[in-house]
Amino acid sequence: MNVQRIKDLPIGSKIKMGKFQSHKNDYPMSWRVVSTNHHELDNNYPLNAVTVIADKVIYTMSYDAKEPDNANEQRAKVGNNRYRLSNIRQWLNSDLGDGHWFEPQNIAGANHYNDRDTPPSKEFIKNEWRHESYDNLRGFVSMFREHELNSILPTKVKVGINETYDYSPTINELERYDLLDDKFFLPSVTELGYGDNTYNTVDGKGISEGAAIPYFETKENRKSAMLKEYFVNSKYNTVHSDHTHDSLNYSYMTRSSKLDSTTQFYLSNDKLEVAAQPFNNYCLRPMCNIDGETLITLNPDDEGYYTIVADVPPLIEVKKVDVLDVHFKVHDMKGIPLSVETYFNGALLDTFTANLSNTLITTIPYSAIKSTQNELIFITKDDANLEGNQTFKLDFKGDLVKVGDKINGKNETFDVIGVTDNNDGTASLIVDRNLKYLIENGRSVELLTFNYQPKVHFTENYHSIPTYRDMTFNELSIESDGIVREKWSFEGDGVYSKTKIDIKRKSTHDQILLKSIAQNFKFKDEM
């Protein structure tokens, strides 16, 4: 196969996933593998998961927005630092379109500390050169393709709360934390290797917001550069002359709050800072967990990035055609059990319980052949509920032989008086020899029976991803209409020499439009 599973990548590997889209920016996002099976250290993480963090800063955004009606004077001025109610968390986990993702996230309470939510619009965020509102952006989840989202596992995210302002029946009262269920989330101070969140709690008892991720034990691994595509379109490019996109000094948000105040933590050049006001813009570097069985390209691209590959329906490869016996193999990207049904001109021929190693044979009846527009259809299914439909064209050259026809032999003409389908791709013809010719040549009168094999032209014209050959992944892009294009190539013998294949798809379950590959198969045509 030309793919591998993401769980087999070493820590530190890079993948491309998703495409950030705003009114000014449109660029692919990159991610770095930081842990495998982190569930062993933090049982809130999903099983068999690969944890990734944005490889570089994606964007700059505020954690929350000021809430003028909040009973807490500071939250009214600078925003709510409770992660559960933050604008950034809601936006990270929304799949809604431009300007539609925000709705107030209020938790009713007598003191009005958590029920005065506002959007991150220009009216409610800090108004400085680097501050951009994001209430009119599309939700972050909508920036990923369907098969990428299908690979992302929900994670139970643990976050400490302020004991004075944030009590509610939604939290674990004794442990003093929220336990959330998110696809995308910000890292915590604990996960980044700074230990429990112990800052100025009432009794000094710390809250472990997850478990330390060993990758971040190396200080350099905590630092972050900025995506070049964002940097050239951001105000950093003009205001900070000492910054380049490769500078490892961009300050990014965590989900952790200072537990006795209205601020939260951010990381600045490996130094943990605690003065971040929620309505102030900091860099965005989210995390997520990916199913370890997710398929990715076998080799990285020229920049060192792997790409997630969609699972697709099983594929039929026609190996050869012997008269009308069609020999084929079944291929599947994940190697799971398969079933195959073959149909010829709409009628069911055979049903197979297939495996990935055997060559199977389906035989086309002679009597079912039409003079034109014959179709052999393979319906394949796997236990991931993916169904493939591949159509092969079969054209008969000339008319079918029927009773009443004359067939010219080498020295004589035969009258066809009977046709019997042998159900093996041939027909038995009963012919009457010319009586005058027999008498003249002193031969006896008799009926002859012999097998007739039709002359046919067999081509393949199917819709599926060609996993049956070792191929090289060349390029992946998302076109302006949202269609995903993958380009593959391989070299081989005969008609497959230096073939390039374009695959377009809208989602995992859509049919995949593949450039048709024609093959000619030779049939025996002697009488």
C-alpha cells in the first residue's frame, strides 16, 4: 500500500491538515505529533490516539471579550477567563459558517459572573494595532475536510476554575475543575510541562490540568514560529521589525486561568506569563487527538509534511480476461473483509466473499452479450460501510450468431440450426453443412457441433482510488469550489508507464472521479 497509519510516525513528525480561511487569509495548517497513547498518562485522553499541536502559530485572537454587564468589575472590563465560557473554545469547536458560530454561553447564577457572554467583535476586544475581531469568521471545525474531521477524536479537557467566581453545578465541586468534551482545545500549563496549576488558590492545593506531555520537556519544543502565509498578511510584518515568521518568540495562549483572578496564562519564549487579559490578542496554537489508525501518505512531501488520506471503497483490479472469464482481485486501503457482487447488463452474475490475496473469476454468459453497450459492474462493500461501484465496458464486435445465420468456414458455408450457451463465455453452435458441396466431394451428410468464441473489446472505466499499485503521492490541494484534489503517479510496464492520476472528491463517501485508464484485452477468436 502507498499509505501508513499515523500511530507509526515518530514523535516530532509533521502533518498538514485543514485550511485556515478568513477574509484576508487562506492557507494550509501544519501540525506536529507530540504524543502517542497519551491516555496512559491521562485517562481523560482517548484510547489509541495521536496528539498533535499546531506546528506554528496559526492566527492571533483574543481568549474572550469584555462583558460590560458582568458583576465582576474586571470581567466587565477585560472578559471572562473561564475556559468553558471563552469565545476561543466555542469558535474552535464550531462548524458554522461566517458570522454564525457565536451564541451566548451563559451559566445561570445569582452573582452574574458567568451569564453575560458577548462576542469577540470590535466593540468588545482590546483596540490596538494587532487586535482583530473574529466574530465574523467561520467556525474552526469548518476549515477541515470531512475525512480529516472523521479522524479527530473528542477529548475530555480538564480545566481548573476560580473558586470565588465560577462555582456551578456543572463542575466537580470537590476537585474544582470543569471537564469538557472538545475536538480542538488549547494546551494547559500542566501539559506544557509547568506542573499543576497552583497559582494563588485559596488553600494552596494545585489542580492538575491533564498530564505533562514528554515532548514539551525540551524547552525548545515549547517555542513556536508563525506560519509564513499568515505572517506576510499580518501586522507583525510591518510593526515588529525584529520579527520574522521563523522567530521562535511568538506568545501563544493556554487554556489555564490564574485561579484567583480574571487573567489567564500564556507562553512567551518558554516563559510562563500570568498577566494575559482575556480580551487581549495572543497567538493561537491549538491541539487535538487523531485516531491512531488514520491513514497518511507513506512519504512526506518536499517540506517534510505528511497528509491524511481518506479511506475509500474497495477497488477492483482486472488481472486478465480469458475468453469471457474475467479474473480480478480486490484491494482495500485498510485490509478489512470485503464482499463483491458482479452484474452484467443489469443482471446479477456472482456474489463473492472476498479476501485480499485470492484472484477471483466471474464468467460472462454468451447469451447475455448485446451487440453494443455491454457493462460489467462490480459492487464492493467493506465493514466500514463504504460501497464502491466500478463499471467496465465490454463491446462485442459484430452481430451475435443466432439460428438461421450462415457461417463461412475455410472451404464451405454452414447454416446455423442451433445455439446453446455453455455458460463459460462460449456457445455451442449446431450447423448444417451444404448438401450439394458434400455430394460433389463424396462426403457424408452430418450435423456438426463446435464451440464459438465471440470477438470482444474490453475496457476499464471505473471510479476509485488506485491502491493496487505502488504509487507516489505528489500533491494535495483544495480548489476554489471546495473540491479536494489529490495527484498520484507511478511508473510501470505497458499501458501503465509513467501514468499520472488526478483524484477529485468532495467527501470521504463521495464517488471519486479518476482519469480513465484504457486497456485492450485479447480474446481467442478461432472457430
